[in-house]
Amino acid sequence: MNDDLTIHPDKTLDCVGLFCPIPVFNTTEAINEIEIGGVLEVLTDDPASTQDIPRWAKRTGHKLLKFEDQGENFRFLIERTK
């Protein structure tokens, strides 16, 4: 995973307060709204997302660039690959 100082997301998706499966559904929609090679930032407080979003990225072929546990929230940086 990369150092996020050099990663500038093209879009931020705020899923704080939403729980499984909504963050994954919203991430699917949001990733399709950015260009291939673009980066989606996903913010969530759903503990299930720490497993769901990396699995989703692997299953769909997108690249998880970074995962960060920010205490109350989780932050994901995902590159659209297709």
C-alpha cells in the first residue's frame, strides 16, 4: 500500500452512520463515477467494512491503496482499475 501523502482522491464517499451492506453498495456506485486510474476515498464507521471493503476490492479487481483506522472511523483509498 502507498503513502497517502502522494495520493489525492478524485472523489470522497462518506458512509459514516451506514451499516452493512450499504457501504459496499455505495462504494460500487461511487467507483463507477470516477475515471479508470482515479482514486476513491471511502469513510465509514461500520466495523464490518474493515473486512467487507477489502474483499469487495479484491473480488471486483480494484486496487486497495490504503486502509487507515482513524479511531472512530475507517478510511480506505481505492484505485479504479477497470
